[in-house]
Amino acid sequence: MSTSHKILLVKLSSLGDVLHNLPIVWDLRAHLPDAQIDWVVEEAYVHLLTPLLSQNSFRGIDHIIPFGLRRWKKSLFKMSTWKEFFAFRKTLQSTAYDVLIETQGLLKSAIVCSLAKKNVDAVVTGLANATEFSGYEPLARLFYSQSAQVPTQCHAVDRSRWVMCSALDWPLLNRSNAPQFYPKEFIESISQTTVQGLHTPYVLCFHSTAREAKRWSNSHWISFGKELSTRGYQVVFPWGSAAEKAVSESLAAQIPDAFVPPAFSIEDAFSVIAGANLTIGVDTGLTHLAAVLDKPTVEIYCDSPRWKTEGYWSDRIANVGDIQNPPSVQEVLDASLKLLKKA
């Protein structure tokens, strides 16, 4: 294949899924340095991709194509919604793609592939089968020219790599090819946050997640927070909704010097995480952001399988617990103190 081919990546959401798809950008770039690589993503997650936009110091993503489906669905009968959709389709059809790689396995993602302009012999590759504990819609296969069979138990990073390798007829990449997420110079350039009320040293605790069963118990967070507080760390409980804020405030009220920060965006999260001595969180997107930034991170698994998203690429990440086997306070504390000692 010519290195100048045009490639479209389709991974729309959500936060953690987009993060775990990042390594294929660098895998593609390593083999096809002159290819055009574009990415369609839900508009809420564009900030996750902007650090990968091609610059003088490196070549990453050439174009990010924002997709507003989540917002459009709330106002389907407004003319402005359809104007935005047709503008999106026009952008999607401004380039004729040679390879389209759809790693989500959902009908909406497959339809995006169908809307894209393609060369006559274009390859459209997506998932041939579901993986355990992940969403999958079999009808999506109707929109592919080829489907990639993946193991039913497959880490999110590895799954994207399986589909990419199938699309390009490459040998499978294994874990000896350590995944890259963000450029080193970007990580080193992240400025630390100046959120009022936050002071160093602090530990971020992401207690919230979309599914209640994946949460670590409030009593565990309180016991754990008290232990860190006695060691001089400010324990910080971020939140993303009114309900989550109420939980954060309840936890913080029972831990000396604990802090509930103002709401912050995904863009702000980079700085908040960069300034933390440690991030601890359940299986949720912001915890995974800390892990892919290679910051000291403890990932807590309570009701999701560890093999699916655990941070396996760095000794600065500790993974504790597993599906239906939440870790004890002592397990999380031991993992945390070990990482804090390394820092």
C-alpha cells in the first residue's frame, strides 16, 4: 500500500473508548508516515484528540471531524440540526478514503462509514463479533467490506489493533509493541492546575461512573481518604453531575481537609491530573485518562473485568480488584503508597 493513502478512523465515543483507540494512530503513522489520517469523533471528545494533530515536531492526526449526534438527537426537528448534519456530511465527503477503520461495532459508527466518500477499491473494516462486556450491533457488519474476528476476551487497545491490522493485512501487533497514546512533548508541556482551594500534595479520587455497580463503596472511600489525609495528602473528589457532586460533598465532609473542586471540563482534566501526586478511580474515563498520560494511577475494578481496560503499559499504573471482586481498602492503600513512594 502506498504510504500516501487516505485513512479514516471512526471511534465516536465514549471517553475511555476514544483513549484506548489512540495507539492505532501511532501504529499507522509508524508504517505509513505519509498517509492522511482523519478521525470522526463525538464533539464532546474532540479535546482528547487535539494533542494528536500534526505539528512541526510530529505527524499524528491530520483532521478531526466532529460528530454531534448526541446533541442532534435532542432537537431532530430543528432546521439548524439538519444544517449541521449536512455540513458534517459535506466534510466527510471532501476526501475520498482508501481505508476506513471502524473499531466500535455499533450501527451509528458503521453508518458514518457509509456516508464517507470512498475510492472504488476502498476497504471498510469493522468488528465481526462482539467482545464480552462491550456493546455490539451485528447489523453494523452490513456496512463493512470486511470484518475482523477478535477474541471474545480482548483488551480495548488490543481490539482496535486487531481491526487495524485486518484492514491493512498486517501481522497482529502484540503487547511487546508498547502502545503510545500522547506525544511525549505534549505530556511534558501540560501545565499544572491553579484551581482555587486545591493544594499540593493532592490525590484525585474518581468515585463516579455511569453504572452504579462499578462504584467502590462510600465507606471504603472514606476509610481510604482518612488514611491518606493522615499522611498529609489533600483528598480531592471531582464530580460531573449534581448527583455526583452530592456524593463528593458527603465523602469530603468525613475526611479531614478533603476538597470538592468546581466542575471542570475534559480539557481542564489534563491539568488537574498532571498536578496530582496520584489518581485513584473506578473503571471510568477520567481514571483511564490518568493512565494513558502515564501518571501514577490506581485503577479500581468492582463489577467490570480487569482484562478489558487495565493499564498494562506502565509500572506507574496499579490495577486492583476484578469483576464482582472489589478490592479492600488495604489493597488500594498498599498499591497507592507503593506508587507514591516511586513518585
